[in-house]
Amino acid sequence: FATFFMTLLFLLMLSVAESQEETTNYELLDPFGFVGTQAIILEMTNAAKNTTYLPIEGPLLLNRIGWTLLGLVIFVLGYLRFDFKDFLMGKGKVAKTAAPPQDDPVLVQGPIAVTKAFGSATLIKKRWCISKSEFLQIARPASFRVLLLIIGLMILIFNLSGNAAYHVGHTIPLSTTMTHFRFVFGGFIMLLLMVWAGELFFSDRTTNIWQITDALPVPLWISKLAKLFAMVGVSAVVVATFILVGMLSQLLQGAPDLIELRVYALDFLIYNWSFLTYIQQIAWVFFIAGLTQNRFLTHIISVSFFVVLTVSFEYGLIEELRYGYSFTTGLEDYSELSAYRHFTESANWYFLMWLFLSILFVLLGIHFWNRGSGQSWAKKWRFRGRQLSGGGKAFAAAMLLGFILTRIHIIDQVYTQGNFVSTAQREADAADYERRYHFLTEVLQPKYRRVDLHFDFYPSQRSAEYEARITLLNPDSLRSIDSLYLDFPDFVAIQQLTLDQTAVRPSRVDEQYGMYVYTQTAHLYPGGKKKWNLEGKNKYRGIKKGIR
């Protein structure tokens, strides 16, 4: 708990300090001294960085002294107040003694009537009762409420002090600004939920009650799905806290009229790095738990996978979202005018693909989970018998097929229909383009004398139609221009190009780089002018690029 609190405080101070000119207070409050160290290093010259030690002075010195004294005070207080008796039995608790036997005999009037009910309604009711019990196992302790309160306070301070999304000037407290913190704290919130999920999935193992629960005549999927649904409830409580803190931030800044419930719903209740993303990551933990049936191994695999994946995207080691489980497009591309607009279709497809996979993870987690002691890895992969029925296995196969088909559709839309190019390939193409057309820097080119443009935009179709009337002038009084080079981006189609009311065709076309060369009809004498009419259409194909 203390480690989590200190880490969140550090992230808060670091994020807010990046958007502030005066950072002294944030340097003092940073528990690790990183903000103060960074401020000193930024002011040092390159020679000083290579020849001198880091000067510990000013806010950094006060930070280290203050936090060291605070740590000593907490240590002394903890040492003085610690008692093994309170630690083992609980403070203020007294060992219970058995009550004396009653003198009056118990009257038995006959056998107790038992109603036997086995059906879908009964199983659903049992699952609800178990889910509620598992949910309270996490949410009832005071530590959960305190931790949630601390997170809420940090988010409130982050929203009120400054937002890392904006670095210049004052900002209006829009709802989309209040939801941006999910990118700053999202990774740690995700890890917290994943650790909670791992602990809950193995709670019966850690308390050694599994020897009783696994022997009960209750389908295994009831108890396992109950734990999963309990974590869904925990995620819902966390997200509800985020929404309330965001609205409170706007109220404290005097902007109740800027509260947009639609924005909070878009950013927190669907797959924009919030509620549904949390559930997908919990499903991944559920699968690893069923596969390994080892608590520590589950934590190591699930958390490591998430951290490596996130860091790989952050530093560009992985670019394509089809490799990023639970990632979707356009997370940070919200517009007050058009919301997520053209990212919505691609985000829906990516979410659908990961939804199929997460449901498959849940079904496989149930399938691999074994009653009693663990089994060898070879026996785990046998699909005959085990926990899933025939209908469950058929549903799992349908989810696998859905995942494959949506993945094929995304690949076709992004790579075949679209123009996805990796960063390495883009840099190689830029270098090749420079080699091919560098000579144009020495070639005389005409200048625009007059341009009349008419655009028709179709945002929902991601297309535009335009017409241009262009007057070109040869600026040189001695040399003629023999060729005209026109460079068009991808997805642009030239419907008609006329020169002085006469249609013209290019003498050479480079389709790879969209270069069109006009020679015979483009001749411009020294100081001469020509009028061009251009009609074209820009129509994007496929869905929005699958790159983060």
C-alpha cells in the first residue's frame, strides 16, 4: 500500500511539473527526488554534466532532508506502537471462549424439510451470491476504500493543478480534459486490478479452503465466473470513482455547464483505455490462472506481458495495434467538434477482435482449471472431457473463428485497402524519394500567381471533392520551363486536368511516389503565364491505420 501510494504521488508530481513554469512545490513533494534532480540537470551545461557531480542544493536538498526525517518519524512511531499481540489477534479483540451449555434440552419436532432445486435459475442465483461475496472480499476492507480515496485525491489534484496534455497557457475545464488522467495513471490502475484479480482467483488456494470447495457438487464454472464477475464489479467501482472525481474537478473550477456525460461515457465506460479494457486484461489474468494454477506464476506472466507490451508501444518497438492485446485506435484523438469520428469504425473492429479473444481466454481458463491438485502440462492440453461441456467447446471454437475472421478483415482494410507503412519503411521511402527527385531543387519551377479553390467535404465518408483554378507564372525572364512536376499524396484521384480549356495527360507517372510529369503542354516562356483547371477527389480506403 505504501509503495503504491508513493509511486502515484511521484507520477502526479512528475506529470504536473511538466506543465508548470514554477516547479519548486512539486520538487519538494516528490518522494523520490526525481523532479528536483531533473530540474538541476536541465540547468547544467554539457561540460558540467561530464566533469562535475550532481549539486545537491536548493529544493532537492530540502526534499531529501524532509522525506528522510518523515521516514524516521514514521519508523519510530511504528516501532513504538507495534505489538505482536495486536498484530496476530487484531487490536482490541479478545479471545473467544465457548459458551456454557444450556440446561434446557433442544426440542426436535421432526425432520427438517429440504427443497432440492437444480436448474439454470438456481445456478444463476448461486453465481450471483458467490459473486457478491467475492466482491465484498475486496471492496469491504477499509484498505480498499482508503486506497480508492487516495487515488481519487491524486486525480483531483492532477485535474486542478494542471494537465499533462496541455503545456501552454490556461485551459478550459472541459470533460475531455478531466478524463485525460487515465493515460497518466492508466498503467498503474491496470496493474493494480490485475494483481487484485490474481489474488482473488487464488483466494481459495491461499486459505486452503479449496479442498472443500473443489469437492462440492457445484459446477466449477460457477465459482470461477463468480470471481471474474466480482472483478468486473470492482472495475465498475473504480471507473465510477473516476467519473465522480472528474465532475467534482469541473465543479470546483466553476464549470458545471461544461460537464458532458456523453464524454465520460465514451472515455470511461467503453474501450478507451478504461472499463472494458480493464475487463479484457482481467480475462487475460483469468486465462493464465487457469493454465498455470500457480499464483506467483500467474502474477509474473500476466503483469510482465502487459508491461512489456506497453513499453514496446511507448518506445516504438511495436507499431501495429494488431499485436497489442486490448489496444484500439484513436485513444488520444478526441475532438470537441467531431469526437472520435473517423477513428470509431477502426476502434470498433479492433475492440471486436480483442473481445472475441478475451471471451476465448475466459472459456479456456475454465477449461484448463482442474479440481484438486494440479496436472501435468501434457494433460492440460487434452480437450476431451475436462470442465467445458460440448456446447462450451463449440462456443470457444466460434470465438476463435470470430477472432481470426476479424483479424483477417483488419489486415485487409489496413494493409491491402489502406496504405499502412511502418516507420522503418517510411524512412527508407523518404530517402529513396530524396535520391530520385533531389535534382528538382536545381530545376526552374513556376510560381503560383492566383489560386481559386472549391472544396466539398464528406467527413462521414472520409472523402473530399475539389476544383482548383490555378494561374502559373514563370518568374525567370531568360529561361523557359519545359516540364511541370505535380506531386499527389495517396488516395488522390485526378478526374480532370485542363490547360487553357484543353485536356492534358502526363508524359511520365511514378505511381510509387505519386509524381506526375507534364512536358509538351506545360511549356512556359520567360515571364509567361498559363491557366490550369484541376478537378480531383480524395477518398480514403480501408479503416484508420492500425498504429498507435
